[in-house]
Amino acid sequence: MADQMLRGRVAVVTGASKGLGKAMAVALARSGATVALVARSGELLEQARAEIDAQGGESHVVVADLREESDVARMAGQVRRAVGSPDILINNAGMNLRKPLHEFTLTEWRLIMQTNLDSAFLCSRAFVPGMIEKHFGRIINIASTMAHVALAHRAAYCASKFGVLGMTKALALELAPHGVTANAISPGPFATEMNTVLMQDPVRNAQFISHIPVGRWGKAEELGPLVTFLCSEAAGFITGADILIDGGWTAQ
Ligand SMILES: NC(=O)c1ccc[n+]([C@@H]2O[C@H](COP(=O)([O-])OP(=O)(O)OC[C@H]3O[C@@H](n4cnc5c(N)ncnc54)[C@H](OP(=O)(O)O)[C@@H]3O)[C@@H](O)[C@H]2O)c1
């Protein structure tokens, strides 16, 4: 394992079964944290755990649907029993639906809000008291460039991610006296399953890439060093911040 900057820390990563969440979980484990991997797909979580194991890291799988208040409470209990009270929470679970606002059903709208925003609220609520008790904590909420700018057909997604950013700032102020930081990371376009539909359409893919100044999709592992640093002791004066990692998308 690499630098061991997070040795002795316990981390929870939501949406750790694939994509950005899995990459961040691998990075945190490489830095020495014991990582609770949370999502709905037990099979994919076990694969992530096996990858972490193979690299000498330590992780534990907890299956949960984070839209459900009762499931989050059960998950939190399971995490505490398995690995102890978390020092680090990465609220990463999320989803997107792309279509015109007038075609959204209320159920679809709520699905996005519950997955992207309610889950971050519920998980933070579950683990913040333990962080306050330790007088140490690191909460990272995965927002998006869509929390800064918008694209057509992303009304629900943008609303949820602007919400994530607002919650992060309020939480940072609440928790600052307790040694707990709350920050957001706003990724731009990353090559994950969430964007498969776009990437598989050659026309839309080319259009998309032409809007990324760096000229390519982000790679999930590029989030690792950033999240590891934000979770370390060294980042204790960074709170309420939002770090864009977007290949220049929002600089335009
Ligand atoms: N990829 C990008 O370009 C991009 C850009 C900006 C922001 N983001 C944000 O980054 C985060 C990760 O995105 P990604 O690209 O890695 O997406 P992804 O590959 O689709 O992964 C989404 C993760 O969220 C989990 N998840 C979804 N609904 C859940 C639920 N109800 N309960 C528990 N877990 C749930 C999924 O696991 P299960 O299906 O197994 O539950 C999966 O692990 C999201 O918040 C997304 O909005 C992504």
C-alpha cells in the first residue's frame, strides 16, 4: 500500500460498487483507511472488496438502498459494528435521468432527489454524531459541474446537485467547531456507467468531448489523490469548499 496517510481511519463510501465511488474507495484503502463499501449490488461490492484485498487493503461490504431512511439506519449500525465509528464519509451514490422537464413524472423527480440528495442527508445525519464525539471528521459530498452550470434535460439532476452544494456549506459551518470538515468535489464528465449512453453515441460523444478543454473524459482514478488529501489531517483548514475536477468545463 502507498503512503498510508489515512492509516487508522475508518471510511464509508456510498455508491462504492462501481465508477467514481469504487475508485475513491480503492484510493482511500491504499492510503491506509479501513473502508465500508455501500451500495445496492452486493455482487459488485464484493468485487470491489476483492480488488482492495488484492492490494493489501481492508474493506467491508454493506448492502443498502440509501433512499430508504430505515435502510440507512440499518447500514449505519452494521458499519459501526463491523469497522467502528467512521472518521470519513464520502456521499457519492447518485444517478441521472436526462429528459425535458415536462416529461418528468413526480416519481422520477423524487427518485433523483432521494438518490442524490436525501441519501447524503441521511448518511451524514447517521455518522455526524460519532465524528463530533471524536472531534474529527471528514465529509465529502460528490456534487457535479451540474451544481455550477447546467445542461438542458438535467433539471432534476442539477436541482439535486445544487442542493448537495448548499447542504455542504451549511454543514461545514455547523461542524467547524467540532473538528469536522465538510467539502464537496464537483466532477466534470468522467467515463463511468452513468455516461455510457452518451459515450456510445459517436455524434454525442464527439460533441461532448469538444466541450471539454482537456479534450477527453476524466478517468475515475483521477479522483483518488484529491479525495485522499481532503480526508487527511493536512486538509483541516479546508471546509465548506467545492473542488472542481472537470478538465476545464466550467472555466469556459
Ligand atoms: N460520471 C460523471 O461524469 C459524474 C460527473 C459529476 C458527478 N458525478 C457524480 O458522481 C457520483 C458517482 O457517479 P458515477 O459516474 O460513478 O455513477 P455510476 O457508475 O452509475 O455509480 C453510481 C453508484 O451509486 C450507487 N447507487 C445508486 N443508487 C443507489 C441507492 N439508491 N442506494 C445505494 N447506492 C446507490 C450505485 O450502486 P448500486 O446500483 O449497486 O446501488 C453505484 O455504486 C454520482 O453522485 C454522480 O452524480 C458523476
